[in-house]
Amino acid sequence: MMSKYEFLLRISMLGQEKRAIFKKMSKFFKNGLPNTINNVAFFLEKLGLNEMQQERFLATSYLHFEPVLDWLNSDGLPKTLITYCDPDYPPLLKQISASPLLLFVMGNKQLLQTPQIAMVGSRQFSEYGAQWGRYFAGELAINGLTVTSGLALGLDAICHRGALEVSGDTIAVLGSGLAKIAPRSNLKLAHDILAQNGALVSEFFPFEVARTEYFPRRNRIISGLSLGTFVVEASEKSGSLITARYALEQNRDVFALPGEINNENSRGTHALIQQGAYLVTKPTDILEHYSHYLSTIKPLTSQSVKFVETILYPEIFALIRHQPIPVDIIAQQLNLSIPDLTIKLLDMELAGLIKTVTGGYIRNVTV
């Protein structure tokens, strides 16, 4: 007698033959394996394992799997193992080449079946990227798309936060095991995702620590789970471009946000646009693309209201960007007196649209 999880973990150790075996299990057990395998030998023969494969199946010590099984069965937040042969394996992910055979999930596994948009960007980001990443994540999430990203420092984390702030759905795909969340500085973010009915996902055993070579593997899952990948801001060497490349290979859509031409962090997104990525300037550019996956598209949300408020002084807001601009320059360009301009700038600052920094005013990244 053997638990379903142990049976599946042992199959996953069978080397090059394991993918073919998992595909056979998909056909034989369309409703999934039973929770307990009473006659292991019968199951192995049914799957066509030869004598050598059966010996290898049984050769690994139970102690190798015990920590994983203990973690899966531990109290607290829901934890599950979804394998390639399970009926609730994400259908879009199954379509990609080298799809992961194992997915460890903590939290709401049902999110893996929802329409998702991958949102990625550089770890080294500008205020421009942070502002619009947070804004787009909120708008897309509040309209029914699950925001999927990599829990990385920088724009990945900002996009997760943008979804959480509107009580939207978000999935974090890790380059480590779920018991070894990395980076540790985003541990609170991971806990907040779980607290708001989100999910953490990894193909690695729970106690596997993050490694550099794991992150590209993680990126293929981020794009593979998603209808499309939206690159918010990326330099020419940003790892988020790897996710975009995977999306193209997987025949998925790629979207990119244009940035300021003198911003090095926008060179990667501009290159994507030159190569044919969809240029995005507003959330509906993406939402209308996937309208058949969504019940409705909300024309205005609590987040976009803040941006509509810029109509108060649109000519001033248009001049204030993400590099400090002095009061006298604004006054000169708009032919305003400095006292009148100062009153309007104060109104805008109190509304949270802009903020004062050394050298003048910039747009508020938290808007």
C-alpha cells in the first residue's frame, strides 16, 4: 500500500521515461489517482513499466520522500501536489514543451484554472515603471485577470502588490521550494498573497533552496500559465525578457509598455515593441484582447479615478514626469505666475498626484 503522493513522487524519479509514464496515467486515470494505491505492482504493470523500471521505482528510500510528504500533510495553509496526470493540471501549461511534471501549490489552487496575465519587469526599476506597474496590475486584476509573476524584487513584487490592493487574484511562481521562499525580503509579500486567497507555486521540492539556474525554469512556468506576458519595464539585459521569449516560443501574446526614450530601463520594452510585441498604453489594450475570458470590462475603477482626477490641472500634470522639474520651469512653460502655480501644485500634492523632491516636483509613484 502506498499513498498517491508517494507513488507520484517515485514516478517522477524515473529519469527520461517519466514524462511518457505521466502521459499514460493521464489516459488511464482521467479522474486522477486514488488517494491510496493498494496494489502497487498492479499499477506499475498497468502503466507498462518493465522489470528494471519497477526496481528503480522501489529503490529510492522512503526517507527521501518523507520530508516532502510531511510538508504536504502538515497543518496550516492548504498545500497540494498537482502532477501532469491530474485533471486539475493547468491546461495552458500542459500545452508548452517541457511542461513541469510536478507543481507544488500553497494556497488557492483553483487560481491555476483562471485566466491569467503574466506581469514582469526589472529588479532595478524607475518610478515610472513602479507607478504604471502597480496601476495596470490593479486594473487588470479588478477586471478578472489573475496577475501572475515571480515574487522577485522590483516590479514583480510591485505587480503582486497592485493586484492585492484591489483585492484581486495573484499567483507567485517561485525559483525555490515553497518551504524556502526566496527572496527572504519578500516573505511578507508571500504571506500577504496567501492571506488574500492567492497562491504560491513551484516545480521544486519544498525544501529546495533558490539557485540562479532555477529562475529561467520558473519563467517558463509564469508565461506558460498565462494567456499573455506583459513586460512593464525592462533593460536590455533584464531577466524579464527571458519570460517574454518563452511566451513567444509558447505562442502566447507579448505586451510591452513604452517608456521615456532616455530611460535605460525602457530599452528592453522598446526592443520588444520593435520586434512585434503589442504596445500598451491603457489597461483596455489588454482587457479587450481577452474580453471573451471576462464577464465584463469595468470602464472605471477606484484606481483609475485617481488618474482621472488629473483633469483638475491636466496641463500641469502633463509637464510633471519622473525626473524633477523646478517650479520656475513649469511656470515659464505654462505662462503662469509662481504664486498661482504654487497653489495649484499644493492642491495636486494634497490629492496625492505629485510630490516634492530635491530639484522640483515628480509624479507620485504611489498614485
